[in-house]
Amino acid sequence: MQPSLYIITICNQVETQLGFKIKNIADAHNASAQMAVLKLHISPHTIARLYGVVKPFRMPYKDTLNVLARFVNYNDWEDFCDNQTNIPFDPNFFLTEASDGFSLAMLQLALANESFEALQLVLAKAKYNDDDTIRFTAAELIGAYIRKSKKQKELLQLMAESTIGHLFYYECYVDEDNEERYFSDALVHHYLPKLSNEYRKLFVYCFIISQTAHKEYKASPLIQEFQKLTIHLDQKNCHFHELSRWIECLIIIDGFTGVLQNTWKQHVAVLVALSVGYNANEKAWLFSRSLKALLLFGLKEELFNNDKLNDIIDSLIKNQKKELHSIALYVLQLYWISKSMYFESKIIYNPFRIHNILFQNESNEKTAIEFAVASLFATGENKNILASNLKGYCEEKGVNWVIKLLE
């Protein structure tokens, strides 16, 4: 999703008001604290996402925009926009005679025409741009075009040659749907050979191992490479996404080697211990990936009866906030509802639903989860229709952990 010029403008004005740039989580916490002094409340996580510290960028809620507007001395967001009629066009969005830098407008045109020559020229300019919001917006824009392009393979190969393309592969547009393996094939054949960073290699191996397990229910040939690599890596140096994928793969490997029944408690204990110090969003990712792997190998009842694991998941679900909704929390929600019904809990729970715009590259799993939630609450003919179609959909799309959970 691309931030509007109004959002970019207010972000710049907020930084001017604060007196510093928001470049990391610490800056986001500092900004949140300064706003709180004025009784203007925005969470550090929301600020971090707005400034590209947490990816990907998502359109802020109106309430958030109102608070930002008040911080820079406007009545509300509409008042801010009404008084920005002469927004100077950022040269990163429009090329002018005075500027020949990177331009999102030129990027969009090159993608729309699928002009590889123009695209290479535009991307070459991107490496000189140090505005994270614009670079991440560019990477997301590229992903949206590539997903529907008839020249997917050629575009993916081109992406592996550029800095902005690496952002696309690793941070902005990880395509979990991976229809006909287009994304995983590109990771192996184009992206991986260009990598020197071992934690980026870890991401590639983990993605392929997970995809192969969930969609084909078999062990990936990259498991051996993953095991060689992780000998030299330290989990303390991992981003929480890398850590969550790493633990998921260890569970998958034990599943295929037939020892998971003996090691699953150890994996859960490690997960619980590692989760200390992470925020709710990060915990949701840490637990959801491991949970799916454990469910894939039929450990539903064992998980339902693990108190430490369920205490954390219960807390995440009961305290969830709308601005932190993610596919990870969606996974935990389905698990939580299934567990509640398994134990015939009398708690009445209304499931939340996340807007489709947030799931352009995770739509298959999102749909499977929503079908599954519907099947748990449906009665009569509706329940029969869902029951007869859900399994086929999950098998076709490689979301088999959902079926294991509902069995």
C-alpha cells in the first residue's frame, strides 16, 4: 500500500515538531512518550509502522491521523488536509526539470508498461534514496505488480539484481500464497545466489522448508543446508520473524524424522522462554508459526492441554487490539476458538475479521481460517456445506494445519 502525499507530509511535520527523525523502535517509543505528555496517545508500534520501522506500511486509522494532526497544531485530520492545498511535490514521486532522482511515478509507469529497460534505470536511482518510507512503498508496489504480471519470472529475476529488489524479496512482499511455486522458485534461483548475509539465507531456507511441509507434506531437500547454516548463527541476533521461522523449521524437521512426539514439549518450552520481552504482535508471530507446524503433525490435543502455552495465547487473544491484527493473530484466534469448543467453554467470543486489503499475499490462509471459523459456528445446512467444501479447499491451497485442527 502506498502512503499518500498527505501522510508523508504530516510524518515530516511530526518529526519537525519532535525535533528528531524516527528511524528505529527507540525513536518510536520516544515519540509516543512526547505525545502522551500532551494527552495525545498513539502506541509506539503504530508510529513505528507509519515510519517504516515495522513493515509493511499500512494505512493508519482515522483516529491515529487525528492525533497526529493535533500534535502539529491542527484540529483534526480533515483540518490538516484542508490546509495542505499547496503540498510541494516530493521529487521522489514526480520527476521535474530540477530533479532526476528516484521517482515512484516513474517506477509505476515502467511496471505498468512492463518496460524492463526503463525499470532498470528507475531501480538504479533507488539505491541513492535514503527515505525508508519511500523505498518500502516502492518495494510493495513492485510486489503488487509482479503478483499479477504475465512476465513474473523475468521481473523476479530483475529484482534480484537491485537493492530495492532485495527489499521486495525479504521485507516487503513475502508471498506466502506462492501460487505454482513462483515465489519460492525465484528465491532459490535468483535471490539466494546473490546473498552474502547469512540471516537472509536463513529466511530463504526457512520459507522453502515451511512451504514444502505445509503444501506438499514432505521434507524439503534444503533441510541439510538449513542445518549447516544454523550451526554458525545466533538466535539472539535474529529479527523476530527470522526467529519464528527458525523454530518452526526445527519442529518440522522433528516431525519428518519421527521424533516430534518426544520433543514437542521441549520446543514449546523454548518458545515460551524466548517470548519474554517481545510485544504482542511479535509474540503472535513467534507462536503462530510454531503452532501451525505442531498442528500439521497431529499434536492438537497435546497443545490444548499445555497450560503455559495456552496462558500466553489466551492473553494475546483477550487483549488483542485492532491496529495489531495480522495473519498471525488470525491463526491464534482459530486455535483459541477451537480449544474453547473442545473444552466446552462457556465464554462467548465474537471473532474479529481483518480487511482483505491487508492480505494481498496471504489470502489463501486467510480464507481457509475464515471458512474454518464459520464452520465452528454454523448449524444445519450451512454446516454441511462448509464441512463438505473446507477440506478440499485447504488441501488444494496447502493449508492442511487447519484440517488437522478441526479433525
